[in-house]
Amino acid sequence: MATWINHVAIAAPRNGTTTHTVDPSSGTVVTGTLFTPTAGSLLVVSVEGAVTSTTPAGWTLPSGGSAINFTGLYVWWRTAAGGDTFSTTHNSANYPAVFDIYEFPAGSTFSGAAASTAVASGGAGPSVASLTGTNFIMGSVGNEAFSTSSSGTVGWASGVEAIDTLAVFATTSGYLYSLTYLEDSALTSSSIAATISGASNLQATYERLMFAVKVSGAIPAAIALRAAGTSTAVAATATTLNPAVPAGTTTGDLSVLCVEAKPYTTAITTPSGWTKIGETTNGTTVSGIDTGSMKVAMYVKESATPGAIGAITMATPDSACAVIHSYSKDPSYAWNYSAFTTGSQTTNQANYSATGAAGLAVAADDWVVAATAVNTDLAVGGPSAQSIGGMSGATLAVSVRTAGTSDGQGLVTTGNDSRLMVVDADVTAGSSNSAPTMTYTLGSSSSGASIWLRLREVAPFVLLMSQMTGY
């Protein structure tokens, strides 16, 4: 993922004057970490306050870079000289402001900006357009907090929120400010809706900016399969499974545990130390040999130790299987596995096709892992053409992960029979919020349930929400 190398948001207090002087290495931190800019890097600062702010010497106010109504919302940029303390003058004295500063690698360029005022909550706001290639797209919102009891938080229709902060009235008006971002976006234009929740004593409409940066410099190591596990099947009527984290898994890796069970009513206990992503079934058909509805579940754990994880307990299964695969990322980045969806095929057919209930908002360098529970062991030679699809606009490199047998499936021939299939896809280019699909050809009647999980590596940051009453 191409992103910033440093970020800090500084709360500039009411100081009795019309001027604020800001140093990225000093001040009251709202979120992020104070830093000293490196000469040659690109600095971008988003500014909000219930006053206007002049463009500092040496900085550029781009076309479309200011939204002025109840508050003054701005974006400025410059090539860092090193140090880069700056000053701005306001049209009134003793107002607070927030200066949200981002440093991008040398060679990065500011792509453009767009502004709107009088935008209602939930409105799309401006659209930054004429973008080419891959960009880091950011959206900001500002609103006047004109009371000591002003309140509200911002929710974004897409992207990752980097900051959401409020400074209430104290002799002069304060502000509500938030910013979201989209990494590695291939969009040629972008407008992201923002909604203010719990709004009280804020203006009915707000100021909005959209802007973009083409990020240069070193690209973090991409997500990759670290190690594929071997499936573990349960004997008929047994109530425990003990799959193993594959050898080679190391600190920082994400291990993905996939479990299938028949009947669909089987209760699966989350293993100790693991996080449950979700589970789904494909109906309520009673279990039988090569028939009946299925359950599939998925769990994750960071920095799991290789070896058996301890028994997964299940209530009344008659066929079940589990496998763990581990994925690596850039060690300086963090995992994001918040997006998943489910889907199924409810009736037995020779060819399986399931579509997720929602899109995963995938972008280049994301991965998608899909696990499918199938209600038969027929056609033991295995399914063919197993694939993750859908997600129109994204280019996918799909791999079938061996789950214990040569044909990439965990086969259960005891009890009422079933199988587990795990497939993953590297998003090599593009982006999409269209639903994913899972398909295969079995040559024998079957049905099942699928779950898809998006894996993403993100620049780590501390997200704080502050209610500042003394500034």
C-alpha cells in the first residue's frame, strides 16, 4: 500500500491573537506522532477552524483547496525544506484550529482538490476529478461548534477514518473536523459522502474538501501466502477438531482458520486466542449422506505459533473439517481484516455458484480468502475450476490452496460426508466494491455455503477522538 510516512494532527489553542504558528515536531497532538519533516518530501496539511486562514509562506493553496462558509476548511502543500514551521493569520482573534499534517515520500505529487460548502449531512460533497494512475485520495469535513455543549461525530461512506475531533465553544466558536482516505485508488474521480451522527449545536450544513496525492517512494512488501496448512477431518460423531498452524508461520503473520461442518445446526466453539470473523449456512435441510445444509466458519489470529492449536469443540457434528493457512505482510504495516461477506447455493447442482451479500471494497494489493463448505464427498477426484470471481474492476490472481489432498480440498468420507475448499485471490490491480463470487465444477450434485474475507495491510496509526474544552 502506498501511504504517508509521517502524520500528526496538532490542536492549535485559543491564544488571544489572530496568528497561529505550527511546528510538526511540537504541539498538542490530537492523533499521530510529532515528527521533523525530511527535506524533499511532500507535506500536505488539512486545516479547519471557525475563521479564515491565510496560506503560509512557501506553501501552495491549490485550486479547489478551500471551503469557506461557517468555518474555513483548507488544504495546503509544499516540498519540505526540513523543519518546516509555518504561520497563518486569521480574520478574527482567539479562535482554535486544527492542523492535520501528512508527510509523503520524496517524489510524491499533489494531484488536485475540490471544495463544496453548504453540504447537508449525508451529502456526497465535491468530487476531485481528472485523476490518472493510482492516487491516495483524502476527504475532509468541517463544521462550526458554536456552543459549549456542541457534539457530533462523522461517519464516512467509504475509506479509512484517520481523525475525528471536536473543539467546543469557549469564548469563541470551535470546530468539528474529520478526514478519511483511500489508499492505492485507481478511480479517475472520487466523492465520498459524510454523515454527522449525534449532531447538537452544530451548523446544519458543513464544509467539504476532496484532494489526492500521487505517492512515490518505496512500496511496502506485498501480502503473500506464508504457508499452506493441511486439513484435519473429524471422524463420524466426534466432537473435536485439532488443526495445526503450518510450519514457517512467524511473528506478524495472519493465520486464517476455516472450518466446515454438517449438519448446519452444528455449534462451533471459537478456539482460545482466535478472533471469529463470521459463519453462515446455506439452508435448513436435514443432514444425510451427500445431502443436507452446511455450515462454514472463519477465524483469524495474528502471530500464531506453529503447531496444533488445541481442540475446537463442536456440538453434534456428523462430518467436519478444518484447515489453517498463514499470510505475511510488510512488518512495518498492520493487518486490517474488517471486511467479509457470505453467500451460498441452497439447492444441489453439478456446478456451484455463490455470490456474496455485499462488496468488500477491494483495492490493489488486497487479498481475498474464500472458504466453502460442500455437502458431499462424491466425485472424489475433486472439483475443477475452483475460483473466486466477481469484484468487477479488480484484476485477480486466484490460487487453490491444498487442504490435505492433491486436488485442493479437505475431503471427509466419514459420517454423512462433506468437503472443505479454500481459495484465495491477490488483487493485482484495480479496485471494486462489487460482490465476490465462488464457483466450481464438481460433476456430481452438491450445494454449500461460502465466506469471503478481505486481507489488507495498512499504515499503523493511533486513532483518537478528542473533546477539547480548554482551547
